[in-house]
Amino acid sequence: MALGKTSARYGEQVPTPHYGQPRYRVIADDLRKRIESGAIPPGALLPAESILTAEFRVARGTIRKAIAALREEGLAATEHGRGTYATPQTQNPPDKLDASQREVSADERLATLFQVEIGTTLIEREKVIRRGDHVEAVVRAYHVGHVSP
């Protein structure tokens, strides 16, 4: 990492890997990498503000702005009295999502659920979520009505 700006607070050269980028953004990027790599696992506390101010040689306000950016991205959450922790990340999107729609006649179970007569036309919407070669989930929803042409 190249040395760049002189820190007003410490009077020494500090690492500036991203010239022109706000310092809080550089810090947020660093913390994001730690969270995404698992160095800071989901549920683990981020280092205290005092530790981060010493590590990055910046004012507390800069650290707070970096953490606010992570909260906005959904990577961190703050609890009063507990601190700021890494939030669990959603898994990768599915490899494939198949969706279909068709008209079906209500059987006894569906007729009871929808409070309609047996044989009433319902719309069945089905989504099949696949990861690799296996099916991860099948979601079926029913609606009273007809499929639009």
C-alpha cells in the first residue's frame, strides 16, 4: 500500500491506497472485505471505534461514517450497549429459477382452504429453485381466478 497523505492528527504519512476516495470509504471497503472473507464472521463484533481509530489513524467521526456506510449496505448492525456486529449475509442467488402457471380445479383440500366449491378454477403458480443438479425448494401458490391469455 502506498503512503500518501499526511495525517493532521499524527503528523505522519498514512496509507492511502485509493487516491481521491474519501477516507471513510477506504475504511468501509477494508471492513467489508473482512466481513465478506469471514475474517469477521456473522454475529461477531467489529473492532471497537477506539481500536479502529488507532489502526487507521483517523478521527472517530471518520470511523463512525465508515460503519454507517456498512449499516446502509446491510453488512453491519449496531445494538445499543452491545456494539456493532457483522450481519449474516444472504447466500448466493440460485443457479436456476423455473416458474410456471396453470389453471387447476379445486380438490376437497383446496376448496376447503379457499372456501369455494370443489371444481372451482384456481390458478396454480409454481417456482422451482435449483442449485447445481439438485432442487433446493418448490413453492406453490394458488389464487382464485383464471389465467389471462
